[in-house]
Amino acid sequence: MSDIKEFYRRAANGEGQVYSVELKADDPRGVVQIVHGMSEHSGRYLELAKALNQHGYSVYANDLVGHGISQQGHKGAFSEESGGYDCLVDDIESLFRFGEKRSGRCPKVLIGVGLGAALAELHCARYGSESLLMGIGQLASPTLAPAISTAATNHILMNGYTSVSMAVHNMMTDHARMPGSDPENQYYWLTSDDEEIKKYIDDPDCGFPLAASAYKEILEGNRELVKTIKRGEMKDIPIYLMSGSMDEAGGYTRATREIAKLMNSNGSSQVAVKFYRNGRHDILHDHCRDEVTEDICSWIDHNISVIK
């Protein structure tokens, strides 16, 4: 297995750097990029990256701006002004270009988790430079989306673009509230593995509230993604959507089923879907993690062999 290389690149928002990692294969079969989810960081997917690297892939990942080591002085915000969400998509493309320079021209695979799934899908529509696309734990749109956008807009006008509103945060994450004072109760929706919940709670770069502007841009990005798919702008490549059957954040498979149906109806003819019984939102950190990792590697291996 390759050593992990850490490095920094200029972020697309022009405000600073984005932290990235690489596990380079000697003779790569493909380049895989992992896009992490909301309120976490790329380091949580190191085990998946190692498994993919052992299968012969060069693996890359960013800490999204506002997350992990890419905080840029405004933790939880994508930028100091509007447009940060779009810049996250641009950062994905620039990392692919970096990976191509390092690993040569070979098939590219994009894996997005949670928020990262929506970013990956939007990247596929805007750039289409990937050969394979995987979305894990698709997030459902909150029922109070219009009210959240209004509240976020008002908060930004009064407090600035990078400020946090706990009211907006609570509206956006209403699925995550559970009666009881123990911290573990707050993250019951994440995984059924209590040890993984404890690791998440103990990690200072996990579980933090995003800025009101970030939540607003996520909602806007979700609406743009739906419009983009309806316009038939998604590249018609093999797509694999995965979710836990008990993923409350994804509407108990509803979000995954809806995006798959939308893709199938608008030009994406190669969409596969799998649900993991009793898996919650973060199936890569749930009891089914080994099965999920094996499925990811097997699906990529098969499709890479078809491409070549």
C-alpha cells in the first residue's frame, strides 16, 4: 500500500488553500476521488482509500473548504461571499486534474458521501470528466427548505456571511434531534455502531454547525442539481447509489430512490441502486461497512475492466 501524501492547493474560492491527500498506486488502474460529507473531513475515509489503493487505484480527497484543515479562518462556511458551493465543485475538478498529472491519463471515479454525493452529481453534470460515479447516503431535502432559506438570508444580512445561526442549523438538521441529554442521542441517526458515534463526538472536526450561508447554498445547490438532471445534462455513465435502509437523513431511502428515478427519466441509463438493511446514514462507519467497502471496490473493478 502507498504512503499517504498530504499537500495543499489553491482553493477555487480564491481565499486560501484546500488541504488534500493522495494514496498513489505504482501503475494505477484509475484515479478515485472521495468527497466527504457535511461537518466532517476526508480523514474519516482513510480505510476506504486504503482498500481502493490495494485494488490498484490512486486515491485523492480534499477537506472541503470550511472543514477539517481547509477551514480558511471561517469554519463551517464555504467562502466569505456567495458562490462558495460552486467553488467546492471546482475544487473537485482541479483535484482530478492534479491526479491526472500525477497518475497519468486513466479512468476517473468520483465517490461522494452525503453532501459530497450532491457535489459529485453536480460535478458530473458540469464537468463530466469522471468515468464512474457513486453517491452514498443521499440527503433528503428538509421539509422547511423555504423557511430555512429565508431565515438564513435574514441572518446573513444581520450577522455576516460566515456567521453561524443555531436556529438555521436546528431547522436544517431537525432529523438529528432526539429526546435525552446524552451526546450519543444527538447522533443516533448517523450509525448504529456506538463506538463510531463516540469517535465522531470526540473528533473536534466533526459534528459542528455550518454557517447559515452554507446551509442556504446547499439548498440552492440541491435545487440546481434537480434542474440540471431534468435538463438531461448528466453525463450518461455507470452510476451506483447506495444507502442504509434506516437512513433517517435520507428519508429512509426516499432521497436515493427519487434521485435515481430522476436520473433514469432524463438520460442516465446506467443507474444501479443498493440499500443496506438496518444501515443508518453513514454506512461506511456502520456495522455493514465491510460489505459496503467490498461492494464499492467490486463495482469499480468490474466497470473499469469494461471501460478498458
